[in-house]
Amino acid sequence: MNNEIYLDHNATAPVREAVADAMMAALRQTGNASSVHRFGRRQRQLVETARAEVAALLGAPPQNVVFTGGGTEANNLALRGAGRKRIIVSAIEHLSVLQAADGAEIAPVTAAGIVDIDRLAGMMAADGEPALVSVMLANNETGAVQPLDDIAGIVEQAGGILHSDMVQAAGRLPLDRYPMAMATVSAHKIGGPQGIGALVLGRDVPLSPVIRGGGQERGRRAGTENMAGIVGFGVAARLAREQADGNAAMAKMRDRMEARLLRAFPDAVVFGAGAPRLDNTSCVAIPGMRAETQIMALDLAGIAVSAGSACSSGKVTTSHVLQAMGVAADMAQCAIRISFGPGNSDADSDRLIDILRSLRGRTARQDPEAA
Ligand code: PLP
């Protein structure tokens, strides 16, 4: 349907044509990459080509890329496989970090959604063994970009190791300039397929596998390789690296949308507006208009956005990210996330604002108190 508008690229991005083509070709090729015969060797070649592309995205040596079944698994591998007893994670991490690091100490964030560096430094300086610290490069809900260089310095000085979830930053920010020990990336946020990701090691971190079995991925992640997924990921990583400069237009589109939205709804709030943010992401609340209501009205008009984190899809719960930023619960319940991609235009956000305007008009007529 050509009147559908997709504004939920942080949930998943459309698969690129070149990715789909490469995956179809890979599906048509037989062989197990662990086999020594020519069929196996051909598959191995495909895996290693893709590994080199993912490595290049992060500026890491190819042998440091561990393919996993997505970002969630890579985060689990980092936090559970590194064997550190003391773990510190930021309060705004994705649930796959927060849940994998059960019992971790939580580093707070500022009202703009940026990790509080001084508090983190204080935690690192406190007595205790050197910690594994996990801080994402960009937040999936607000887009807030974290000061990873400063954080890396603090962690290094305290003798800890740093993991960064770079799932949302991939394809939107350069990833190859950060000195972290481990980084997580996921194919489906950069135009690759779902169900494939990687943990990329910045240096030689000893890792014990979470998924055990055969010796694939140098003993760090067992299981026959997801060939089509890996091939698609490789192509998506190459395209993300080659096309990482298309973001200025996206920032212009996002800023224009926010300006118009604030003109239409002067009481609306843009979360993290004062922080460095991903160019494509906007998290906004219009007081009195619950997120579910907005999402349903927009969906009826063919427009896709999400409420907070879409990873717990179908269920709208108050965002732990907004909560950590000190946003009041009634405001957080009205927050929607609009995330642009290369296929969007100003007309898309104009249509979104039109729908929200008429929704508020209807709400006001039904319940003058709520408007
Ligand atoms: N980390 C972040 C910041 C995410 O936004 C997501 C997915 O939304 C994940 C991790 C999980 O990645 P995957 O969907 O590949 O398991």
C-alpha cells in the first residue's frame, strides 16, 4: 500500500535490495561452512567475507567478530561471557543488557538522558574489583548519544573493561573511533535481516561461550552459521559504512518535524532535545494524549511509530529510560518515538502532525477536561 508511512526505523529498518539479493543467492548455495570439502569451503568464504565487512564497520580485526543470533544475544555474551563479578550498566540500557546483567550496579543519567560521568567515576573509584561497564553509544528511545570517549577513559583508569551496545548507532554514527573492549551490533537496524548480530572485540578479551556446542566462531559461539543472515549482514555493514554521510538531511527533517509539532502543540515535550542525539530519532510527549491512543490513531492512518521501546511490542509499559531521566509517569505514558529512515520525506511528518491534530480535536470534543 503506497499510503503507508514507516517512521519506526529504530525498531527495525527495511531490508535493502542488495541485501535481499545476496541472501537469496546464499540460500541457493549448499554446504556447511565447517565442512572441508569444496561446498563447505565456498560457504566459509562467504562467512569470512561478511566477517571482514562487519569488522571494517568497527575498525576491528576480522577474527575479533563473533557472529550471534542478534543484538540481544551479543549483549548476553558480553555481560555473561566476560566472567566479571562486578558489573556496572547505565540506567538507560536496552533490556537485553539490563536483564543479562541481573544484580548489576546502575549508573544514573541526567535529565537529558546522558550518563552522569561524575557519578560513574565515583562508582568506579569505590572499593571493589575492577568492573565490566556497559554503556550504549546511542539510546534507542531518545537517540541520546553517550560520551563514550570520556567513559572509556574512566573505565580504563580504574582497570575495568568497557562494553558498548552500538546497535542503534550503527549506520548513523562512525563506530570505529572508540576504544572499547567489546561492542554489540545487530543487522536489522542497518538494512540487514533480523536474527543476526555480532559481538565485536576491541582487544583480546577472554570470553566463555553462553551457547555451547561445536567449536564455531573460535569456540565463542556454537552452532552452524546462519549463512543467509551472515551474508546479508555483511552487505548491510558495507552499505552502512559507504553511506554513513546521509544523516544531515535526516536531522533537517527531524528538526523541522519537531518545530512544527511544537507549534501545533505548544505543551509538547521533546525528550533529550538538549543532548547530542541521533539525527533520525525523536521522542515526544503531548500531555493528555496517551501513547496507545496516538499509536492506534496513527496506525489507522497507515503511519507506524512506537511507544518507547518497541522490543516489548504489543505491550505499552512506562519506559525505564524516561523514568531514569526523571520524567513524570503521566508524561512518560504520552511519549511516542518517531524514527526516520532514508525513505522518509517532510510530507510524512506533516501527515503525522495532521493526524495528531485531528486526534486532539476529537479528544477535546469528547472530554473537554483532557484537552
Ligand atoms: N540494543 C538496542 C539498543 C536495541 O535497540 C535493540 C533492539 O531494539 C537490541 C539491543 C536488540 O537487538 P536484536 O533485536 O538484534 O536482538
